[in-house]
Amino acid sequence: MSVLHVLLVDDEPLALRRLETLFGDIDDVEVVGTASTGEEAEDRIAALRPDLVMLDISMPRKSGIRVAADLVADPRPEIIFVTAFEQYAPDAFEVDAADYLLKPVRFDRLRQAVERARRRRAMRDAVDRITGAPPTEIREEAIWVQVASGNLRLPITQIEWVEAARDYVLLHTSTRSYIHRISMTALEQLFDPQLLMRVHRSTFIRPALVKAVQRLGKGLIALEMEDGAIVQVGPSYVRAVLDRLGLA
């Protein structure tokens, strides 16, 4: 596996140091530089040509959203936004971000986001090498989601887990996350519970991708997913989840 070169951008020194510490525990990555303003980030991206940029959204003068929207680097680095404010999520995914992390950043979510960015980059490199017509698309149940260029038909079979974000949901796939305005109740009616199961009032997971079950005491559990994400199970969902996993 090739090393992923990462640039960290945040106007808070403590946030930069925390990210550097977290990245120290992720294999096959190298932090090649840091920046504390949007303008400095643009200069560092041009000079260092990182594979991935961890980009704070709320910065003085030029926001992370603006930096990502104005990127002219070729090849374009993958972007993971980091912010303390949920309301920026729709704008973040308008510029085709690989993921969107809320502060304080959890290690499992960071690792998941980095692996998603790594897969996106590998897929893009593979597409660049392939010649000829793409294979015929197989039609399947899907959700239309908004992306920077318009709308994308996202097959439900590609969704690995879902988390609520206020009036939106984040649909996580192996290569990126999509933001979509829909209620969790509406998703529950849409999803086949054998494929995507609700495990919390704000979370769905794909049972086939559960790697381990963590017993938290007092009857509570959390699920470790194949991509490293840790998903809390709501108390009222524990019995159904354990039954579904054959652990009751």
C-alpha cells in the first residue's frame, strides 16, 4: 500500500497538534505539512501536492469551503473537512468532499475517513488507466442525492451506514459520504431491514459489515464496523441488534 501524503489545515494550533497526534496512529500516512490560513493552504497544496487535505472550514479571511472550491491542483487532492459546526455540511459536500468530521475528531471516524479518501484516490487512478467503454450499469434501488454537478443516483447497496445530522443524513459509502435531506423515519420505510438496519434513533448500519460487538456494561453495546467506525446502539435497539447478529 502506497503512503498517503497529508496536509493539515486549521487556524487553531491545538487542533493541528491533535490531528498530528491522531495521524501518528494511522498506518501508511505521512503528514507533509500544516497551514493555518486559507491562503497558506493554497500555497502549500501547490508546493507539496498532497494526496489528502484535512481542511478546517471556519478560518479568517478565506474559509475552507472557498479553498476547496478554488482548487486548481492537478491531480486534485482528496478533501476531508473538519469543523465544529454542523450547519456547514451541505456546503462541504457541494465541493465533492470525501468526508466531513465534527470536532472534537474521534480517532475511529478519522481512520474511516482517511481510508475512504484512500479508496477514492485509488479508484480515480484506476479509472485514469482504463481505456474502453465502461461496463453496462445494473439498475437497482437507489436514492437521488445532490452533488456539485447536479444529482447522482446512489444505489442503496453501496450505502454502508447512515448517521443523522440535524435536518440531513450522511450516507456513508466505501469511497465518500453524501448529504441528503430526508428523515430517518422515511429512510426506515425505504430500506430493506435485512440490508440496512436501524440501531439508534440517528443511525443505520449494514449488519454484514459489523466486525465486532463491544459490551459497554449495563446492557449497552457498540458496533465496530469493517472500516473502523464505532457505532453506538440505542438502548431500545440492543435486543433486536443482538438477535440480528445471532448473539442473543
